[in-house]
Amino acid sequence: MIIIPSGKPKIWDKSPDIGSISANRAYTGTFHKLCQAYAKEFDSDYLILSPYYGFLKPDDFISETYDVRFTLKGVNQNTIQLAELKKQWQQLNRPETTLTILGGKKFQALLREIVGPTLLLNFPLAEAGGIGIMQKYLKDAVETKTELPIIKK
């Protein structure tokens, strides 16, 4: 399973009256779209992690935009809270032994807190540096059909 970040740009930025829409269409940023393409290419079983809604399946519907972000410390007073994220994860009842997370450093501690110590977490973009490099890695991986290397955290 792959977990991808939601991202700031959303469909409501350009179409404010569109109403409810599936999560796989709601997030329109370049990084999110590249993460989505990677997830579809290498493991069609993916979730979107939103700092507002929490874990979303691609076909879950969301009804409104938001401007909330996780930080290096994880959640804050504006985001979904850690207890709710843990509850959502448990309700998903996933039999995973390894999770691949396409995101930067701010997701490492947060995901570990959510899923606990037993799952192997793979952060293939952890050493990539900035967003531009991450985007290049994702684009190249999809174009060449070559998975990103495993970086355990």
C-alpha cells in the first residue's frame, strides 16, 4: 500500500462551485498528481492523507476546500487530531506489513505515531531534498516504470 499526501491546490481553487467530488479528483497540485501516478503505476491500492479529513480512499467524496497543513511536529490545532487518525487507521483494518509513504520528512514521525512500531515504513523520497527533486524522482520512476528505492524509517 502507498500513502500519498493531499496537497494545497484543490479543484475548488479554479471551480469554487463544483460541490462534492471524489478525493482522486479534488487535489490538483503537481506533486499530488505525480504521487497519484506513481501509486497507480506500482500499487493501485493507495490512500490519500489529508490534514483536514485524514485517510481518504481515492473514491471517497469530500465536500469542501481547506487550507491546513501538517508540520514537522505532526498535527496542530487546525488539523485532524492524532487520536482520530489512529482511529481511522484501525477502522481501515489493513493487513499491511509495509507501507510506502510518498512525502517529505514531516510525514515520518506522524505516520509512525499513527500506525505503531510494527509496520515497516518505506519513505523513498526521504533523502530527495526539495520538492523539485521529489517531483523529478516521481516523474522519472513513472516514465521508466522503475520503482523508487526502499528507504526504511
